[in-house]
Amino acid sequence: MVILAFPGVQLLDVAGPAEVFTTANAYGARYDVRIVSAAPGPVATSAPVRLAPDAGRQDLPQQLGTLLVPGRREWREAVADAALVAMTKDLAGRARRVASVCAGAFMLAAAGLLDGRRAATHWRLAAELAHCYPDVTVERDALFVRDGHVITSAGVTAGIDLALALVEQDHGPDVAREVARELVVFMARPGGQSQFSARLTLRESTHPVVRRVMDLIGADPGAEHDPTALARGAGVSVRHLNRLFRTHVGTTVGRYTEAIRLEAAQALLESGTEPVDTVAAHAGFGSAETMRRAFQNALGISPTVYRARFRTTAPG
């Protein structure tokens, strides 16, 4: 198990998977975990902690089991390091499988290892990965994606999810389950990473008609926002209003309205104690069941579970 270390690397991207693999050794696995860097000496990380790598590239065997590439918040600086990208490509060519955590997907993409493949990364970075590397199919909600011998994971702690999946692949679910219990983490985290993402990733617009309708919906998400009435108030047809929204926002006016209502419901669930039925009415969903379907479709969890996870850190 070779984990690449380089300046600015996210500490938990390295430490999380390393802890999973070494813990697995207590339950019958035999992982030889090595942290490797391109340059000698301690490696400064994202936290006020320095890593002391075990070895350099020259100290590794020719054939490797797994190469794991962590990320760095300033991913552009990492991919601009030609020597680091070349080292990643070289080690990947010697490994039976290749994995990345968080922004480490950019390193794999820069090395050409994700061309034509599906991949995951941190939800904040998914759009950038798709834009900068159009040959990569980015799955924005996935915690980790396996495409052949390449596995990529979402942000930071999702590296633990990925590492547990690799342990299960190597040694079966019983060993992976024991590791998860030992580390007090989910063996399979419920839901995707949409539940963690910032609200309203839809594009803003300065088009006067679109802006007026957006402001009207945003001012009172719980009001009746029928697309026909909205179009009539804007002085255009429903068809033309939807065309404007698709062009300037990236979705229809109906889906935009639901996204605003979902945002309103999330805020009410996080900050208040009103019953789910009341939240649904205030947010404009009409019924708790309609809101539940919207939450399941967008976030992969129910409103009740969302409230339990994001309202407070206090035990339920």
C-alpha cells in the first residue's frame, strides 16, 4: 500500500486510509503501508503536522499492490508540479490498482489515468474536475467510484469509506466490518455526498426576466409559484420562460422552484423544531410526503434523517 505524500497534502487524506489498512492488520490482513514522497525530508501537510515518509520512489519494489493518491486544497499547485505528476504516472503503471482521495482525482486526471473513466471527488470540486478534464465522467454524488482498477473517492473522510471498500475487496466483509467497528465509523455510509454539499449550486442570472422570477420565488418559497402564473407575471409564455431558465440557470422554472423550496426546508430543519408537516407547508411543498420525495431524490435521505444529522452535534 503506497500512499503518496507531497507539500500541502490533506493530512486526513493520508492518515484516514493508513489507519484503516493498519487496523485491518489486527484482523488478519497483511498490508505493508508505506508513505512515499518525491523529495527527502519531512512533508508539510494541510494541518500543523509534518509527515516523515518511509521511503522514496527508489526504495519501492518494482511491482506495487495499491497506489493511493491523496489531495491538496490548492489542487492547481499540485498538478502544476510536473515531477509529481510524472511520479504519480510512473507508480500507477507499477500498481495493481490505483486510488485517490478528494482532490487526488486531479492528480490522476493530470497523469491521464482517468481519461474515459468515471470518477468522484469532493462535491466542491466536481464541476472543476469536469470542466478541466472533459474526458472524465464525474459522478458528483458518489462517495467513491470504481472503474476498472481505478478507484476515486469524494472529500476527505470519504477516503476512509474507500479504504474500507478496498479491505472488503481484499479480505471480505467480515474483516472490513471489524475495522469499521474498531474505528467507530459506518462500514457503508448512508446516502451520497449531496447531503453535505452547499445549497443552491444552480447558476445565478442577470437576465431581467429570469432575475425577476428568481427574486419572486426566493422571496417567498412557500407561496404558490405555478409556472403559468410566473410566466404571465413576467410577460412571456411558459415555454419561453423555461427556455430562458435553461439557458441562463441550467434548469426549468419548476425545478428551480423545487430547489429553492428544498433549500428553505433544509434551513428550517437545521434551525427549528417544528414538525415535518409544518416545515413542508412553510417551504411550499404542500405535504410531508412531497417534501420527503424531494429530499430522497436530491439528497438520498429523508427530512427526518437530515434534521438528525445536521441540526446539532448533541446526541439524540
